[in-house]
Amino acid sequence: MAILKIARMGHPILLARAAAVEDPTDPEIRRLVADMAETMEDAGGIGLAAPQVHVGLRIFVWRTGAGGAAALINPVIEPVGEETEAAFEGCLSIPGLRGAVRRPARIRFRGLDIAGQPVEGEAAGLVARVMQHEADHLDGVLYPMRMEDLSQFGFTEELARAAAAERAAKEAP
């Protein structure tokens, strides 16, 4: 396995629509998925899409609750219901910044695993957010493009400092 170089905002691959994977069982795809999982872990991420490592294919990986990683190939993501949630997101391709993004609270997903077998299910909470964020990368969309209020976009350290000051002000007598 190998640690791959992560494309940063401004690189054209992050704005292009990724191509479908023709053979998910190809050993090169298995190697890519393993390298993506290792890269995600090394970078401290919770999700990573193939375009972020300079590969224009419809694949993403994410951290599972068990501490491992899962992959979805040729994913299709659909909202379930009308409920949305706004939360701060970061991205390995936009280091040091965070922004508030509104997304569907629940999703239905389907695609293939690395054995080429169909995978489908529903997700909510952080998993749903990560899957939507990574699926956006496959369509050339970065999270700032989804932001409704750019006043909710900033450097991670500054946002944390502002949140801490706000908490302290609320706790003061």
C-alpha cells in the first residue's frame, strides 16, 4: 500500500465529473481502494474520493464505526425525506478551512463493493454527511459550492476560537 498525494482546491481534477468504474474486481481498483484508505487514515480524514488522489473514477472510501474503512464504487446517493441539517464540514483538499453546509439528514445509497457485489442501504447523521460530501467530489463539487452563507466559512482555528469565546460568554455570570 501507499500514501497518495491529495489534490488541493484549484486542481482541475476536483472540478471534473469522474468516470464510472468498469470492473470493480480489477486488481488495480483493489490496490487503489487500499491506498485511498491508507491515505485517508494517514491524513486524519473520515472520507476520501478518488478524484482527491488524482484518479478520475467514481470511488470513495469512508471510516466505519469499527475503525476500519469501507468503499463504494459507482455510488448513487438519494435523499430520504425532506429533513435537512446544517453542519460544519472540512475537506482534505481544502486544508485548514471549514464551512457550514446544509444537506439531507437521511440518504439511500447503492453501488458496488470491491468484489463487484451490489451494496445498498440507508444512512443518517455523520455517515450520511460523509457519503454526500464524497459523492459530490465524484461530480466535481466542493463543499464551499454548496454553502448558503459564506460568513460560516473560515479557518478551523479561528472558528474554534470564536466558538470557545461564545461558550465562555454564555457561561459568564
